[in-house]
Amino acid sequence: MIQEIMIQTKRRDEMLDITVQVEEILLRENVQNGLVVVYSAHTTAGITINENADPDVQKDILRRLDEIYPRDDAKDRHLEGNSAAHLKTSTVGASQMIIVRDGKLLLGRWQGIYFCEFDGPRRRTCYVKILK
Amino acid sequence: MIQEIMIQTKRRDEMLDITVQVEEILLRENVQNGLVVVYSAHTTAGITINENADPDVQKDILRRLDEIYPRDDAKDRHLEGNSAAHLKTSTVGASQMIIVRDGKLLLGRWQGIYFCEFDGPRRRTCYVKILK
Amino acid sequence: MIQEIMIQTKRRDEMLDITVQVEEILLRENVQNGLVVVYSAHTTAGITINENADPDVQKDILRRLDEIYPRDDAKDRHLEGNSAAHLKTSTVGASQMIIVRDGKLLLGRWQGIYFCEFDGPRRRTCYVKILK
């Protein structure tokens, strides 16, 4: 009962709405009630739940996170140069859980599930685990 | 087995201790062991677990989050003007989970469950899902 | 099915890799498939999932969090003087969940589970709950 969502990101920082992919897994597995865990298998990309209506919210989130955790920081020691991406990932979190009721994700009216790329573009994997 | 907690917030930013409401649901459902998921159905309000003793901790948390994510930011594009609230929500998270042991929430001595309002006052909904 | 991991931290801010301890619990309990919840019972210490290869990532994370949430802040009201630690804890989160597949933690290649001390040194407790 573990499914994978494969994602090809296109920018360094990007929020990709994966709500439909998670819903498709629910349908395929015929889950009526339970809990879904959406998990990013990466340390420079996380999962968050946020607004699905105005795409400007995503732009503001990514820009402000980048101001708080700037890519370049002379004090960083990590040679790969992506410590900011690691910090952003720990801030939003590696995973989110969503309740399932009557076969549907129990999301609020404006909530979508987002894969948050912080060090792209890359090929990424999300695991989806359903607890019935 | 999904319960709702209805909340009327009174300020723009506010941390409301909902531990007792979650405990009441445990009692009502007669849950002895398992996991409780507390989920905010909103994109400008989240859930966190933090200190339940000195209310000044909540004041410091809200004030500092507001300094990091100021309400007004000339670069924000989102016309509703509440991008800071969306960022605060993704920072604390939309949900928290708490282990249940022998009919009780397995919280640490100083831990309480907080509903975090970041764009109030509003009428809000929390979902509580119990996994036995 | 609730296990405890006891931790003695040595510094004020510290990220301790507890992946092996969680794996040992899986083996001892003979869990093949399910979900593991790793939970910090504290309000000034959390759990995060991040890079397990270069220890400089942890140094950068701790240093940058300390710049964003400085220990001393003249506006803080909390007399204990550790509001920054409470903020760091709510930022990384009190708990993380990891999927279990075929008896193993389904972590990404570079992911480790970290206990994050933000107000040490102290004796700390983590709860590990397995959902089969």
C-alpha cells in the first residue's frame, strides 16, 4: 500500500500541486476512510499544505523563504552550497498527513498538497502511504 | 471516527490551547491506545505543540514570527495581503500528531496542543482523527 | 508498542542522528510494514529529517536558525530566556513520521532522523510509536 509519485521539477524553487495525484491513488486503492501520508524522500525538497486558489501565494511563500534563508551565505560550511534548501525543507517538513473521509481527502476549501522543490530542477520521488 | 473542534478566534494572531478539547474526544470515543491527528482545515491557521505553562512563551512566539514574516511586505503579490499568514502556517504546519497511551495523550510535562490563528479573527474548524 | 529513546545532549544546540535507534526498535518489534512516529516530549527540542552525509549541513542549519531566532531578544517576555528554543521547536516540529516497508525505514538516500536540541545540555526523551 505504498505508492510513488514521480516529479520532474523545472526551477530551483517551486511549489507543485500534487493533490490530484494523491486523489488518484485513493481512487485506485479504493480507500474510504483513513489517513494518507505524503512523504518527500529528499533533504532539499519537502511537502506542505497551503492555498490552491491564487498562485501568487506560492510566489510570495517561495520569495519570502528565500529572503529568510538566502542561497548564498558566507558563513555556510557545506560545500555543496545548498544549505538554504536544507533549512527550507526542515521548515516546511518532509511530510504531511491528510485525513480521508468517504473516499475523499478531507482538505479545507482552499487547501492543496504541495511538493516544495528548493534545489531544482531535479527528478524527485514522493511516497504515499495509506493507513486504513 | 472524525471529530470537529469549532473555534472562534478573537485576534489576528493567537495561540489557543485545544488540549482539553482533544482529551474530551479521546474520552468520548473511549480510545485506549493509538494516535491522534489534529488537523487545521485552513491555509492561514496551523497547529503546533508548545509550552502550556507561561503564556509569555506564546506572546514571544507570535511576536517573533511576525517580525520574521511581517504582515506588510511591498514585494508581496497576493492581493488579499495575508501572505505572511500563509508562511506562518507552513512553518508551524497544518497538523500535529500525538500518541495515546492508556487512554491519555502522551504529551510531555510542558506540552500543550495549540491552534495557531494567523489571520483572525475568524470562525475555524479543526479535524481530529483517531487511529486505534 | 510505544518505545522510548533516552538522549543526553551535550550542547545548547545540537542535531543528534537517531536513525539507528529507530531501526533497532523496528527490528526488536519485528515490524514489516506500517508507519513509525518519532515524537519529542519537549517544547525546546524537536525532530527533523535531513541530510545524513555531510555534518556541515547540521552546523549550517543550527547556525542559521540561531541567526533567525537569536537567543537574546530584548522584546522577549518569557523570563526563562529560552523563547528562541520554543520557536525553533515549532519550526522543525515536535515529531516526524517515516514509512516502513519490508522491515526497513523508507528513508531517501540522504535522509536521517534527527533529534534537535535547542536548549541543552539536558536529558531528553523521544517516544517511538509504530502503526502496523
